[in-house]
Amino acid sequence: MKPSQSIPFALLPLRLFLFLIFQSVVALMLGSWQQSQYYWLLAATLTNVITIALLIILFRREGKTFWNLFRVHKAHLRKDILIFIGLTLLAVPAVLLPGHLLSIWLWGDASASVKLMFGSIPNVLVYVLLVAFPVTIAFAELPFYFGYIMPKLAERQKSKWIAVILPLLFLSLQHVTLPFVADIDFIIYRAIAYLPLALLIGISLYYRPSLFLFFVILHGLMDLGAVAMFLFQNQ
């Protein structure tokens, strides 16, 4: 395999490691690993900034433009909207149910995972993240896994399912270190909770790439909820 061909495979675990690195930096600054758990949105935002910068560089090396990923496909816009509405109806339970059921199964408490992830952090940081987190994740996460890696794998792999499964699998697994908590139940929870949504998005985008912008917008809006949880915690 040529070095350029191995790049998509090498990139797959990148965000998982970056989350852990930034949490480690926060833990050193605070002098507490447990307290660093609550700064996971900051770790995610910093990782997103690096991801966006990397994608811009990678696309530029190929003579392409990163921002072209977010173009509107006017030729079949009406059909895309109708399809996306249907997929959104599937996305809601794919987001809400797995985490709820996993929490009950693992801890017997639907709110157990929330207690491990959401704690008090400075109000100023929360208000900064209210904008920075959903905006950066919208331009980083799906573009990284499905705008760059999945098409590259599809070009080079004989099996289309490798191109679909690997990105969506790592999209789900990256949450193991966002935040990293040394608890096997929590690790299982974070590894699996987003897998149904990742499956829905990955398969949808593989077969209908023109839905990309719709999912990017939905993703950003959904992640506003995470910041809202911190606002609630700080009341």
C-alpha cells in the first residue's frame, strides 16, 4: 500500500487520541483528572479546530476546496429535502433511545451517564462553547469521517462495506475518550451509544452524498443540547 493510500486508515483514530490529549492537558492544568471530565466540550472544540485545519490542508493538496463539501445540490433539492425529513424522523430515536436504554442496562439509572459527564465549569467558558462547539463540530466531524475518509476508502477498497463501516465505527468509538473515564461500564456506554446514529448517517451519505449539508446542519443543532446541559448545571 502506498503511503498516500494509507492516510485514510491512519486518520480513523485521530480524533479519539486528540480528545484524550486535550483532556490530559486540562487535567494537568486543574490538577484533577476527575474534574477534567467536565471539560470534554472544550477538548472536543479544540479537536474540531485541528480537524478542520487538517481537512483544509488535505483537500488543498489534492487541488480541491474543503468548503465545496457544503454545496447545495439544486438539481434534486426537493427530493433531498423529502428524504431528509424521513431520515430525521429515524434520527430522533437513534439519538435518544440507545443512550437511555444503555444507562438503564449498565447502571439501572437513566441519568447515570449524565452525572459522569456534566458538572460545573466556568460560566464564561460555557457561553463561549455555546457557539464554538456546535459550529466547529458541524464543520469537523461528519466532514472528517464521511466527507474525506469514506470517499477515499470507497475509491481504494474492493468492498464498499469497508468504506462505510470503518468511518461510522470510528465515529462511534471516538466517544470513548470524550471524556475518558476509567470505568468499563462508561467506556461501553460511550462506544455504543452513538452507533445507531452513525449507521444511519454513514449509510445515508454513502448512497446519497447530496444529503451531506442537511446532516451537517442537523448535527450542529443537535449538539447545542450538550452545551444547554452545562447551562442547566450552572444554574
